[in-house]
Amino acid sequence: MAETPVRFGILGCAGIAQKQSKAITLSPNSTLYAVGSRSLEKAKKFAAENGFPPSAKIYGSYEAVLDDPDVDVVYVPLPTSLHVQWAVLASKKKKHLLLEKPVALNVAEFDQIVEACEANGVQFMDGTMWMHHPRTAKMMEFLSDTERFGHLKTIHSFFSFAGDDNFLKNDIRVKPGLDGLGALGDAGWYCIRSILWATNYELPKTVTAHRGPVINEAGVILACGSSLQWEDGKTATFHCSFFTNLTTDITAVGTKGTLHVHDFIVPFEEKTASFSTISQIRFAERALPSQNVITTDLPQEVCMVSELSRLVKSIKEGGSKPESKWPSISRKTQLVLDAVKASIEKGFEPVQVGV
Amino acid sequence: MAETPVRFGILGCAGIAQKQSKAITLSPNSTLYAVGSRSLEKAKKFAAENGFPPSAKIYGSYEAVLDDPDVDVVYVPLPTSLHVQWAVLASKKKKHLLLEKPVALNVAEFDQIVEACEANGVQFMDGTMWMHHPRTAKMMEFLSDTERFGHLKTIHSFFSFAGDDNFLKNDIRVKPGLDGLGALGDAGWYCIRSILWATNYELPKTVTAHRGPVINEAGVILACGSSLQWEDGKTATFHCSFFTNLTTDITAVGTKGTLHVHDFIVPFEEKTASFSTISQIRFAERALPSQNVITTDLPQEVCMVSELSRLVKSIKEGGSKPESKWPSISRKTQLVLDAVKASIEKGFEPVQVGV
């Protein structure tokens, strides 16, 4: 039984589900088991094009995936507005959850998901892939090193990509009824997560959105930025946008060291990833930053799927409890996201971050 | 006569004057000619230790330097609070000016300096060395390239260094009566200049300081940040601090390209300097950024002195008018700096940038 792979069922045929299907296929402890779409034809086509094994179950509804007793994990890449409905239903059916980000339209919705997961003893994880790259742990080693990095004082995070005209008119991420959090929910999620990650998930006290966000006619944010302030004086800023060249940066600055990474969301290369560090350099002393290179056999999305399957197996076969870290950091990310949105809506006033 | 080097006189013996003395010595069209200090002994010691030629004039006052008819350019590394007095006096004595930054405590003071320079037909330049590195022109080529970079949408600039306990207690940059603009005037100056440089010196419409600046008991800013907003939707952010590891970043993001530089103020190496660029990469397309390496025989501070001397020779020997670009960009930098300070004083309200 120990070798039985964890069986994934996918709700819908979203673009991101193609990448995730490949990741499930590549993950040694996971297998593509089912896909459901409101259109059986679309589900068949998706399964055929995305490496599902011949034995995979193809369903003409999302419900059928949830009702299949052999599905262990449900992957939910549906629009954010549908998350609470399907995630709660899946957890009631005792399915472990891999939920795309942003996890919900707001933290109140997300709390319904977390409660359902806790009540049903299922593992929750969101689809933030970069968290699982081995580079991320190496970067944290540097940030945790009081000799090389000192104490974190400020972080800047940036995520933009240039949506074309079709994206900016028709993508679900610009539609209020679908992914209504727009660029803040899509790109800003990563920025906020990276900032929380760097602070060891210490919530900021207040958030103040920057003036000048871009908001479309339907009220969806297409670009915005924010400052974050912590009780102890730490600060952070981020900027997210659908309008500019693909850029994914974290700059973390401590009392003794600095970390730069320019491809934190998707590494420039699949098998190697790097970040640069520099420590305790006085002004006018000349020294070059260190390039830290990490090699990995598995892409970060495969690492993510494998980690989720490891936790699921441990629950199923070892009687472990679900790992609470993952829903906890999803919730904190959503809390900060909600505060940024509230600050924009309140005319860029500072907003206390909820708990 | 064409080979006569431009003769520099230095007011005071500040630390930065050591670096500048070396630059003047290395500059082919410039020569160290005089130094004045309130203490003749200090002036003698400074001249002996900083490569002044035996013929150099050593004075026991600043006035004596200004009264020497053979001094062409006066370099003013005095505390900011003394700039307006000595810069105006120097220009009245027909001395061209190399003035340390921040150029004044506020733009009203700086306007007195500019008026005096204009009335007396002398060249003004501030001591922002990185502007003169050949890399800076190469970076501007990229930012101006509508194919590789597109149109500038956002810029982030960062400058911090870690002052030790002695610096934080005793340096003139933490004293309200001396360099009363603190980290904003010292480090923030560079951030603001880099942002204006990237926008081709288009002034932002409004400036909103970030919450959470660090201000000492005497009211001097030790760390702060700000957002800037332009009429056309461009945005920028910067952060400056006396508390964190030496970090000097510009990130400029356009519709089609991104530029990163991590040593814009003092290059990591003296003879070569680099910046990285990446263009038109779609999400999930993998490509590595280009490393652009520029070599230079002369350090940037020597380039600065040489450019000033070239302008001065052109005025003295060719009858040219002073180059108005340099006082103009100093003034714009000061205008934005004033607005950031005003925003902090007004409780982080947005402040219109003056003209």
C-alpha cells in the first residue's frame, strides 16, 4: 500500500491545469486520476491532451469528481468566485485540497473553506509553486543568518506581466464576477506571500495602498502597489501590474546583508535557479555579490504536488493530522490582500490588518 | 592656453573632499589649486595628505579661497546648512561651483544659489557622481529603446547603508543644524535623482511619503520611503535608510523590458560596471537576462570633475554659456525631496510637487 500514488481529480480545464497535470504526472507519489468539466467533451479532450492514463475517469460535471470515492485530492483551478462553493463541497466529501490562488474573494470566504477542511480532517494547500522550490529554503537560510543578513528591516516585491489587448479585455482576471481581485489577487498574491515569507509570516500592523492604481471600468484592479508597516518598524512595499514586462523580484534588506532574486515566481531556468547575496559591505568598500546557484531535478510545481501527496499519504496511511502551516499562510496572505483592497477603497488610508 | 588645467579650490576638509581631491588629481583637465579651512593647520594637513602639488595655496579661511583670483572652481563639501551662504558668495566672486548634495535645505535656498550663478555667469554642478559613469548613458540607451524597453511605467530605487553607533549619534547627517535633511537628503537624494533620471526629468505630480519613517529625537529623518505619481500614470517608489546593509538599486520596468542595477551609486568594481536587462518575455517563457558590462578607465568621480572642467574651459576660453542642465536637474531633485519631507510633516498626505 505504501507505493500507492495519491490520486488527483481536477475540476475544470483551466489553462493552469495543464501545467499542474504535467506536475502530477511527474510527481513520483502522485497520479492523474480524474477530470470533470461541465462539458464531457472538453474533459475528454483535456485528458487526452494532458497525459491522463487510459484508466483515468472522465466526468461531465465537477460533482462527479467529488463523488468518486477513489479521488484523494481535488485540484481546484476554477475562478476565484467559485472557490468557496467547490472547496467547501470537496472537503465535505473528504477530499484533500489543492486550491489555486487567490484562495478566496476575502478572508471570510476563506474561513469557510478552512473550517470545512478542519471539520473533515483534510489537508489544504494553495497553488503557490515557488514556495516549494529548493531555492526558497536556501534563501531563507540566508535571511535567518544573523551574521550574514542580520535582522530584516525592509522588503520590496514586484510582480508584473504584460497582458495583451485580448487578456486585458477578456481574461477572467479582469472580470468582476470571476477573478474580481484582478492584478492584486493574481500578481499581488505572490508579492504579499513573498513579503510574509521573508518576515516568517509575521502579519504587518497596517497596510497603506499607494495612490495611482489602475482600475478598469468594471472596477477590477489592473495594477496597484502598497506599503506595509510592522509594529517593530519593519516596512515593505510591493507593486503588481498587468501592464509591464514580466518581472518577478524580491529585495530583502537586513542590518548586515541584502538578498536579490529576479525570477522568484518562475525561475529563468528549469534545472538551476540562483539568487544573489551581499553582506556587511561598508560604503566605498568594493566587493561583488555572491551568486548562489541551486540545482533541482524536479520543477517547483512537481515539488509542490509531491509535498502535498506526502502529507496526504501521511494522513491516510499514518494517521497524521493535516499540516496547519499551509492554510495558515494562505489565510495570512488573504488578510493582507483584503487590507490592501480596503485601503484602495478607502482612498489610500491606512488599514489595520485583521487577525 | 588650451592646455591650462582648470584650478579647483576646496572649502573645508570634509571626508568626501578626500575622494574629490583624488578625482581632481586624476582628471586630465583639472588641478588641485587651493584649500581653505577655518584652521590653517587642518588645511596644511589636508593638502599634505591628499596629493596637493607643492605650489598649492593653503588658506586659513574659506573667504581666502574665494578671494584668490586664480581659483576657477570652488568645491563645497560643507554641511548643507552652509551651502546657500558659501555657494552664493562663491558665485559672486565668479567662481564656478561643484556643490555637494543635497544642494540646499529647500528649493527656496537653492533658487538663491541658481540666481547668483546665473547673474555671475558661472557653471553649477552638484556632486552626484554616478550620473557621470559611462554606464549611466548606456542604461539610458536601453530605457530609451521603444523596442527593447517600451514605455517606462514604474521605477523603484533603494539606497541604504548601515551607520554604526558613532555615525547615528555624531555624524553631521543626524544633526538638525548641519545636514538637517538626514537620510532623505543624503541617501534619498540619490533615489530621487535616479527616478527623475529614468523619467527624463519629468517631475511627478504628487508625492506621498510612506508611513513608518524613522526620525531621531532631534527631528532628523534616519530612514523613510515614498511613492511618486505622474500625470500619465507612471509611478515610482523609493526607500532610503541609515540602518541597513549597503544597497543601491534601480529597478525600471517598461511595457516591454526591465532594467536592474544593484550598484548604481558606487559600482562594485572600479574599471567595469554592469546592469541587467530583459525584454518582452512572456510568462513561462524561459530566458536569461542580458548582462551588460561597461568598462571605464576613469572612475565616475573623475568623469564628473572632467566634465565640469570641460564646461568651465568652454566658458572661460570659448565664450560659451553655462550648461543649464545641471542646475535644472539639481533643482528638480530638491523639489521632489522637499515634497517628500512635506508629506512626512503632513502625516503622509499627498503633496503636489512644486515647479
